[in-house]
Amino acid sequence: MSRIVACTNVTLDGVMQAPARPDEDRRGGFEHGGWATPYAAMAQAGEIFANAGALLLGRRTYEDFYSVWPKRNDSPFTPWLNNTQKYVASTTLRAPLPWINSTLLKGDAAEAAAALKRERGKGLVILGSGELIQSLMRRDLVDEYVLLIHPLVLGSGRRLFTDGGAFRALRLVNSKTTATGVVIATYQPAERTTGRNR
């Protein structure tokens, strides 16, 4: 059985929207796109990718990655992204998907992810894909959260943990701080002690 690891950039106020580029995601009039780029923290989370057997992506993240990464011949990350199996959760995309090694998941995303967990040996890593992470959280399918917490408060934007989302108690299993002040914190679900319903 494999594990699902959610790895994402977030600000101190929990925003995960458009970390890489100004034009990445302007939903809701978001004007702070590209906020994570000066910190270059994702490069220091390399062990996550070394242990990944496949990527699990939502439609928006998949389309955004496909619009950028296959053309980035100057990046060592490009061959890894091209060669890694990518599973995509979407109700609007149709197979075959355009990026090599991409498979469209059929049916309910959480059920498809649960089936992948049962079948695969190496880990499944989710990059970005906030709505997908939230969907999997509601079903207790995320085994680990690697949060790259940036020393920024944006005050607006789409957040990873939303109001009305699933309740989860987590325990810190690892942390390190980059030279630019980003805390890379790794959490795993803790045993429930509150008696709260899932």
C-alpha cells in the first residue's frame, strides 16, 4: 500500500494560491501571484520527489504545469516531471491527456485515489491542487502534509485549510528552516483524542 503526501507552498495565513507566477491564478482578483518565487524553497524539499512513485494532480494544477514545465529545458525538474506518472482528477478533461505519462482518473477523485493507494508501492505526491487535497482530507486519505510555510501574510487568496473543512489533528514529524526563512514542516495525522466526528 502506498502513501499520499500533500506538498504545497503556503503563507503564514494559509494562502496557497498562485505561488509561482503573477499570472498563474487570478481567481477572485488575486494580485499577489508569484509570492513564493523569491524564496525558492521547493528545491529544498527534494526528498519528497525522490520518494515519489507518481504525482496526483487536480485539473487546474495539471493544466498549469503542462503549460510551463515541458518547455523549461533549463530546469532539472523538467525531466522528472515529464517521466513521472501523473494521475489527474478532473470531471471536465477528456482522455487522452496531452502530457506524456498522464492518466485521467475515472469517477470520484477520492475513490480513485483510494484505489491507487491500494495498488501502488511508492508514494503518491500531490503538488498544489488545493481542492483535491481537501477532497482527500474529508476521506482521511492524506498520510502526510509537507507544508512550505513562507514568512508572508497576504490577507487574501485561496487557502489550503478552508472554513468548514475537515477536522484533523496532526503531529509534527520533521521540520527545517531555509536560509530565506521558509519553514518546511512535515505533519502526519495524529490519533484522535477529541472524540469529534470525522
